[in-house]
Amino acid sequence: MKITQQSQINELSWSKVDNLMPCIVQDQFSGEVLMQGYMSPEALEKSLETGLVTFYSRSKSRLWTKGESSNHTLEWSSIAADCDLDSLLVLAKPNGPTCHTGSTTCWSESESPSVAELAALTRTIQSRAKESNTEKSYTASLLESGVRRCAQKVGEEGVEVALAAVAQDDQALLNESADLIYHLLVVLEARELSLADVINVLKARKGSN
């Protein structure tokens, strides 16, 4: 059950979990499991109000918004309860490392590094888009030049991939493919879209290809 309104909070099976519901947080882009916490009804209510993942801290005996001291917050995009209504799954955009150790996840390194790397690159591009210093990064400058220039770069890199595929070695093809993927993510950012939006389209096409 997707939870989007505070009126749904009372529909959950709080009595089964003594008012502390296990909550798994996944990266909304990569699907990587970032952390587990516990939400009370009040923590879930605050999460819905603020857009930031908030837990109930058992050690501090109070509500605790992830990143309240480090600024490494979790901006949720989806909160859902399981079929028994006694646990929660949150999809979120992490603003920095999730674990207090500085790691991306509170578990061991992801078993799908390729997906995690794409998610990390997406976040880097998003952060570059907010740069305001005079010596901007290449990404920030490209985004500032507008959608048309970003789209032009995608076209150029697409041609480079095609040429490398028929006339160059494997490493050249891989290098050009990396450039194409990077510039594709940039043009998506320029259009205020993301890799997650592309993945949703692919999911919708599943079984029809």
C-alpha cells in the first residue's frame, strides 16, 4: 500500500510492532538498500510533512530526521507498506553518504556496482547543476549552455560510439559509450528528468519488446 496521506497512517498495523515499524530505505535510482530504521506513527507523519525521511531513535528516545546534523538527508519519493501492513519500504534520494561511516550504504558494497555507479553519477550531475561559483565544472557549464547544446553533445557522442563500434578496439568503444551515457544523463537533467524516469519507461515496456 502506497502511503501518501496522513489519514493512511492509522490503517497500518502498529499494534503488531509496538508502534515501531521496521523501515528499509532504498536508493530511488539504483535500488540499492541504504539503511534500516524504525518509524513511529509520529515519525511517519513528519516524513510525510517534510519530504525527508524521519525515524524514531530508540537510543535517543525521540524523532530523528536522517541527516539533521550531517545534512546527509534522505528525500523520499515513495513510502509503501507491505502486504501485512507492519513494515515499510522507502525509496529516497540520498544527499550524501547514508552511513555514519561515510559509506553509501550501511551494508557491504553493492552487488550491482554498475547500477550504483550510474546512481552516483546522476547525483553528481544534479549537484553540479546547483554550482554558482565563477569557475564552474564542465557539467555545470554544459547545463548552463542550455538543452540544445546538451542535446548536441548527445548526438556527437552517439556518432562516436557508432564509429568506435565498427572501426576501433573494445576499449575505445567502452570509452565512447561512457561518454555517451554521461551526456545522456546531463541532457536528462537539463530537461528536469532522470535515469529513474527512463527506467520506468523500460519497466512499462517489459514483455512487449
